[in-house]
Amino acid sequence: MAPLGVGALLGLVLACGCGGAAASAVPEDAPDDRAPAAEARVASVVAVAPALPTPALARVVADAPAVRKSWGHADADPSNDLEPGPPPPLADCEKRLAAAGVTFKTARVGTSRHVDGVPRCGAGQVVRFKRGPGKISYSSSPLLTCQMALALADFERVVQDEAVAHLGSRVVKIEHLGTFNCRKMALYDLVSEHSYANGVDLRRFILADGRVVDVLKHFRPTGEEAADPRTLFLRRLGNRLFDEDVFSNVVTPYFDSAHRNHIHVDMARYRVDGTRPQ
């Protein structure tokens, strides 16, 4: 079948009634204090997988648990889901990064390959992320949009919370598979957020005590409870990064085969929860 764009996919999902079925599953007596972010996810159906069966075309989180907090980085506006392109520049980017405890260098990648006036590659405001508040080193300094760099600062706080809670040791290094790369998604006919330096793929977490948590070896995308604390750490980390609005999209090995060895996080305008069994 021919690849479909985001607009056609959304139309297909809405026409099949997937969004309505998921939304109707919310109990009428649901607590009034349900997180606004969860409600926004129910209202905004995001289609990302034209090659998958209809039930997997969209991920609608109607039964997400109440969120303890929101870091406020994720794009919760459903009206802009179909707008492609890099995020707009932030006027106070450098000031906000410094306040967040980020050591960085300004960088430049430029934009190119405009289609209908929208760049398909590059971003107007990027930085080289050197060090964050979690004191974590990276296999190479991530090249990121300012918005993504700000989110990565809070990501480090969540990582350390979960590492200490489940593994009894802090994370000192993260091995990633890259950030800026002008390309489409591996399995879908959509522009990757990597094209805008707006995402990063997380592969391994190295702890202060020398242990290594590897997504390929330790995530174990099954419906069974996690027996290994490394598995629990990875799963819980993914849940929190999405539920607490650290990133717009969080995709783990639960989602598809392309993510079997890493956790993808990005700051797209649409939202996808790939942190739970399909």
C-alpha cells in the first residue's frame, strides 16, 4: 500500500472510530483531578504507523494514571499536530538553559530542502549540549534544538530519581545513537524529528558503580511484571518521561521493531506514547 502522510492517517483513524472508542473507555466517574495532559492526549489522536493493523494506527492514552507533576515541555496543543517543521526559536534560549543548569555551546546547522515553504531538514536555533544538572556525560555531545536541550535538563533529573530508586546508584554516562540526521522515520513515511535536531535515541545507561543498563538486553518488551531492577528502571523511566510531559514523544521497544535497542524521545508537535504494551 502507498505510504500515507500524517493528515491522511489522522483522517483514516478518525473515520474508523478508533479515537471515539478509546475516549469512551474513560469512566464517567473518573476523578476530577485527572491530569490535563492526559485529557489532551485523549482529545488528540496521533497516527504514526500506516503499515500496522488498525488498532495500532494510533496511540490514545485514555486510561493514563494521574500525573504527579508536569515538567511542561511536551506540546499538548492538538491543533498544531499536522504542522511539520522545526520548533520556532526561543528569544531567551541561552538564559533559560543557564538557569536550568546546562553547560552548552551555540551551534548552527541551517535549514534546507523546503517543501511548501517548510524546511524538511535543519533548525534555526540549535545548541551543543555539554553538561546538564544531572552531571551525566554522553557518548558524544548532543546537538539539539533549544527546546530539546531544555527538556534534556529535566530528563536528567528524572533519570537520576529512577536510577537511585531502582538501582541504588546514579547514572554517570549515557550512550546515544544520535540526534541530528536529515531523514524520514525508519518504518513510516514521515519526516523524523532527527531531521530537526529535535530528538535523541538513548541506548545504554552506565551507573556510578560500573553496571550497564542496556535497552536491547534489559527492557524486555513483554506484558509481564519486571523482575530485573534494570528492566523496571527502563520501563518506569519511559512512563515518567511521557506522563510528566518531559518530551512530546517517548517510544520504547514496546512500540515497534525499529526501537528494540533504544528509547527515542523528541519534542514534536504531536504526541505519541510508546511506553506501554500495544
